[in-house]
Amino acid sequence: MAPHYDLMMMVAIQGEQGAFSHEAARELAGPDVEVFPCPSFEALFAAAVSGKADRALVPIENSLAGSIHENYDRLWTSPLHIVAETQLRIRHCLIVRPGTSVASIRRVASHPVALAQCRRFFAERPQIEAVAAYDTAGSVKDLLRDGPASQAAIASRLAAEFYGGQILLEEIEDDPQNYTRFLLLAREPGPVDAASKTSIVFTLKNEPGALHRALGAFSLRGVDLAKIESRPLRGRPWEYAFYLDVLGDPRGVTREALDELADLAHELRVLGSYPDGLRKTA
């Protein structure tokens, strides 16, 4: 299981209470965690940097939709540190006003990504129109506030419970292997002695073999890399920043590899060392 934090904290999330980010915050910080809803990822980072929230919980990638690139970019430019991570199984529910039947639904609102992950539901019901909304939980909130009986929303079970909606169908997503990885960010680094993963970002000099030598710092020492992601550098066409997730104790041979990479890199920043939340023990 992902580590829980004992102290009550305020965690900034993107979206409304009841969103999948709220569910992930509960996994990391316990069921009584307080969340600070933010309308955008920019506001989410700002809330933690300014101290309006103690932590920020950021979705970074989905097993089906891929990486959330703007959040990778913000990780580098933000002063926040990754201190924990978790993965959440995304289970989409069809939520309605109490008493509504599936036969009476004509429109279903949700975030565009959620709608795209439920294509089969709409293909089997051509009379129902998919309507893009700013947030999964927000679509439930709006529906229960003043939405018509002919409208429904797609969101989490938590959103239905939070706003008093009725769940007509569960797990309507096309693919059950639907997970989102979330990063917990703080103003101060987490304890290194509990860490088993380190995330870094670096740039390289534009010369032949630079990336090969950079990755060789890890392979020559038998250090495992869980992920590599490249992002274009703003204002520098065809140049890239590289993000790595490095597995293992951040001390010892991993530290040696990072020190060698620092000598090779043009710029390098350690984004955080933290417990590996994707390889949970039974």
C-alpha cells in the first residue's frame, strides 16, 4: 500500500471534491484528508508553493492516455519536490439524479478524457450525446445542483457519494487496465532513507552520443530505470529535456550514477526521492 501521512494536511487537487484526484489523496493521506480544489494545474502548483495548501497532488500519467505533458513541464519549473506517489484504478460510473432511468438519458457530461475512455458505452447507445465538461466530479456537482433528469455524468463512486447522485452503471470504461499515476508534491524534500525511486530532469549538450553516455551512467552500474520521457525545450527548437525515474536506494551506486550524469549534463535537477508506489507488496 502507498504510505499514509499521519498529520492532518491540506492537499491541493485539480478539480472538484469527489474527483479521482480526491480519491488518490485519500489513498496517500487517509480518508479524512482535506482537499483544496483548484480550477487548473497552474493553480494547483501555485496553491502549494504559496502555502495555501500543504501538498499538491498531481496526475502525471495514465496507463491508456499516456503522459500529462504540461505537468512534466511544471515539475521542472516549480520549486516543489516529489515526496510520494500512488496509482489509482480508474473506475468510471454513470451517475444520475435519483430516480432517473438509463432509458431516459439523452446527454452525458464528463471530462473529455473520461468520455474517450467510455467509447463503447456511447457506441452501444447512439441516442446519448457525450458532452465535454471541465471535470468529472464537477459534472456530477452541476447535475445534482440544477441538471435536467435527462442528463447524466461520468465520474467516480466518490463523486456520487459526495453530491448525492445515484449510480446506474459501474465500470463502464472500455479497458479495465486503466490506472492514473499521481505524484504528491511538497515544499521540502522527503526523507531519503525511506526512498526507493528518484525522479530527475536534465538537459544535454547538443553533441553526438550525449544521450547514450548519459544513460550509460546507470546501465554500467546496473541501476534500473523505470521511465524516460523527453520534452521539447521552450525557445530552443529540436532540443529536449529528459525525465528519468530511477529505481533503488538513492544512495550508493545510484548516487554515483547521478554524480556522473551531473558532470555530463548541461542542466540537472533532482525532482525528488520517494517510496516506489507502483510496485506495492502483497
